Amino acid sequence: MTNIVEYELCGNAAKSFIPKTEEIIIFSDKNKVIVKSNVINQFNFFQRIISFAHECKILYPEKIKNEFIAHINNVIEVYDEIE
């Protein structure tokens, strides 16, 4: 199952962004880039988003955004257990 996801990049991530074949840039200026991605593998997509760190935000759909937030919260819990 595929999902169409839009996300926004800012800072260095926006300046150095190179789209993959499943992505298109739908908006770009000197400070931000908005990307539409055809997501086939959600795990790989989340890895890509994580690679942009705090310079990336999922805009749409809300379901994928919420799943990503849950994923990040699970990672935080793992590190909280270590302390």
C-alpha cells in the first residue's frame, strides 16, 4: 500500500535537498522546501525523515504524522529506560 506524504524541510536540509525518484518538490524558496513523496515502505520513509532531524516536519497526512510521532516517542522511551 502506498501513501502520498508531504513534508517540509528548512535550514541546511532544504538547501542541500536532492529528491529521490519517488519525490517531487512542490514548493521551494531560499528558506524552505515542501516535498510530496509516494511512500511505498513506511520504515524507509521514517529513516529518511529522521536523517533530516529537526529540520524536517511531516505536513500531511495526519495519520502518518501521528505514526511518526509515536515512533519517535518509542525511541525516547528506550533511551529513558537506559538512564
